[in-house]
Amino acid sequence: MRTNDAQMLVLCALADGPLHGYAVNTAIERLTGSRLGRGSLSGALVRLRDKELVEYLDVQGRQRPLQLTTAGRALLEREVRSVADVAGRMFEATVPDRTAYQDRLAATDAVRSYKASMLGMLALRPGGTVLDLGCGPGIDLGPLAGAVGPYGRVLGIDHDGTAVDRARARTAHLPQVEVVLGDLHNLPLADGSVDGARTDRVLQHVEDPARALAEARRVLRPGARLVMAEPDWESLSIDHPDLAVVRGYTRHLTDRIVRNGAIGRQLPRLAAAAGFAVPTVTPVPTVFRDLTAADQVLGLQRNTERAVTAGYLTAAQGRSLLDHLAHQPVFASVTLHITTAEVPTAA
């Protein structure tokens, strides 16, 4: 690792408050997955003190904690801001509206294709009752209503009041659709009352996926299916000459941004533990060759800036990643898994 990178890692490690020397390296390991060598750490500390970017606290004891000076904190903030300068107007800088983001994704060929596959896997029949767990703004409620017909029932559940209101407005012309405010961990339904259920990129965000699956198992009748689509964010790959940069970006995403970043690969095990049979798991890889399309899904600029702020990338690494994406051929990929779970029928 270059000395300048080592110095920036020390500054990032001290961003949240004073630390003893040994604790600095522990914080760096937590952020990046590896520790600095003894020479790299001691050299970085000496240079940072010489530059008056870090200082020892004026307390008694053999090992005094280090803290950022005012100049050190200002430098760290400048380095973080400089990452954005590389991006210019080529990346989305702000988090998009949730509904607009979901509508935009649903309009892509890849998402339309896997959503159609999920609908087929549900094997719904006219007159049945189907549950959309975490329905969001109701994008999938219309196709579900078409599958169960005018005498069926579609129930959308979401914890977000704004999303519920938008889903209700979207489906106001469909009398068989009902949208309610609710919690996936505590469904307002009787045991064995539902003929099928789906969830799409929702379990990656819930507090307790195992409990949500247990609730779905409770309300589904014997023989009913739960079809789930979830990404495995640890499968995310982005082409960059320095693999450590990409690994830092992905580690930050799975550690700090997505609550359950590996849920895609975990669903078969979690569903089986909840009492489901799991007949199929279908991987759906998505490849991005266009910068705008990749940025709209992955939030490349804002998540790179967050990774720099959190210490998973140095400012130089962040600039390098965004500059490479802006000026070189783009390749990024991530795999989503569609897991079909079934409630066993009585022997």
C-alpha cells in the first residue's frame, strides 16, 4: 500500500473520535479487511504528526490516544468532496425517489423478464388469493390481479405509508386488489388463508428475514408457493485495474448499505428452516455495459463517496474508480436469485 494511502486510512480511522495506536489498526482492519504493516502504520503516524494532521490527547499514561487536528479533519473532508469532482454530470448524485426508482427498474427488459418468470412460478389459479409482501408502490399488483381474475383476491402489504397510498391509487380500478399498511414480521392474516405469495427485493432490507419467512409459511395453505427474488450483493463485480478498489466498494455495500447483502444465497437455507420445501433456485445474472444504466441501479457515485467517508476506499481510490468508469468501457454484474418455496402437503 502506498504511504499516502496509509495516511488516509489513519485519518479515516480517526474520523469518529480518538483512538490508541493499536486501536487505529483495528479500525482500519474493520473498514478494509486488512491491517497495515507495522512499518506502514508507524510511518503514517509520524508523517501525519509532522504535518500536524493528528495529535496526541493531553492525558496522562504511557499510551495516549490520537485524534484528528482541525487541519486533519478539514483535509479528510476535502478528500471526500474531491471524489465528487471526478464524476461531474455523468453520475446520479442524489438518492432517487423510491417510486421513481422502482418504476424505472420495472421498465427495463431484464426486470420485466424476471418478474414475468416469478409470476409463472407462482402457478396462480383464477379465484385464488395471492399476497405481495412488500408491495411498494404496487407495480406488480396489476399482473397478480390478472392472474387470479375478477373473483380472486390480491393483497399488497407494505410498511411505508407513502408507498401504500401510491399502490392504492395505482390499483383503484381493480376491485379485487387491497393494499394495507403492515409488517412482514406480523402479517394480519389467518393461518393457511393464502394460495400464493411473492416478495421482490424486499427481504434484503427487513430486520429479520427468518421471522418474515416464518410468517409467510404460517399464512400459506398446504401446497402454496412463495416465490422470492433477492440479489446477492457480494456477487457484485465491477471492472477496474485494481481489484482492491472493487472489493472495498462491494464490502462497503454489503457491510453498510444493504442490511442483508447476501440474502440471495441464503434463502434456500432460511426457507427450509421455516418449514418450506425448496424445489428450485434460478440465478438471474445482470450485466451492465452502459454507464448510465449501471449508475441508475448501483448508485455508483453516491456509494463511492460513502465508501470513502467510511474508510473502505481512500479518496484516491474513489477518484480512480469513478474516473475509470467515466472514461473506460464499463462492465459490472450482479446476480439475483429467484427461489421457489412450497408449503408441504400432508402425507
